[in-house]
Amino acid sequence: MDKNDFILVAESVTKDFMGLRAIDNLDFAVKRSSIHGLIGPNGAGKTTFFNLVTGLLPVTVGKVYFDSEEVTNLKSHVRAGMGMSRTFQEGGPTRTWLNSHR
Ligand SMILES: Nc1ncnc2c1ncn2[C@@H]1O[C@H](COP(=O)(O)OP(=O)(O)OP(=O)(O)O)[C@@H](O)[C@H]1O
Ligand SMILES: [Mg+2]
């Protein structure tokens, strides 16, 4: 696998919360100029994965690459400066895109 073909690569990523292994040796890659969805049952580790990728949580083991650069230990704001951003789930039924972005 050539990392240059991918905008995002997670390599052998594991995340432990104390004794609970939330993510176990995950390999995940997103090709450039493509759109991916991540699905799984409650507690599967989706949110944890996004938190690892964006730097909100530290990985226990493994590496994360964005745009061919290793970002595993970079702060969120540095990753944002490289072009990585995320949004969060809405807080309630009355929130709309418009009033969330005023
Ligand atoms: N900060 C934390 N401390 C301890 N355990 C956690 C923490 N965050 C997540 N977990 C555990 O890690 C596992 C994965 O949780 P996560 O929230 O990533 O799943 P999810 O796929 O996003 O679930 P959902 O579909 O409900 O949003 C669960 O067992 C959860 O209880
Ligand atoms: Mg979640």
C-alpha cells in the first residue's frame, strides 16, 4: 500500500481505556477524493476512532497518517492546520445547521 494514494491511514491502531480495549489493531484507509461512511453497532468504537484520528484522544498503539504525514502525536489544532476538521453530533432536536454556525 502506498500511503500517497490515501488522504487518511490508520495503521494497527489500538485504544485502551484502562482495562477496556475499545479498538483492537485497526487498519483503516481512505483514498484521496473519496467519501467513506463508518458504521457499526453502539459501542463498536466509531466515536473513539474519530477522536484518535483528530487528536482528541491519544492512541495506545499504532500510527495515524494524514496527507502522507504522520500525525499520531500531533495536537488537534495542528491537524486542523493541515486541513483535517470534524463536526460534532447535534445537542438537541431544535439545532439546525444554520443556528449551529451563527
Ligand atoms: N472515555 C472513555 N472511557 C472509558 N470507556 C470508554 C470511553 N469512551 C468510550 N469508551 C468505551 O469504548 C467503547 C467504544 O465506544 P464508542 O463511543 O467509541 O462507540 P461508538 O461506536 O461511537 O458507539 P455509538 O454508536 O453508541 O455512538 C465502548 O465500550 C465505550 O463504553
Ligand atoms: Mg459514537
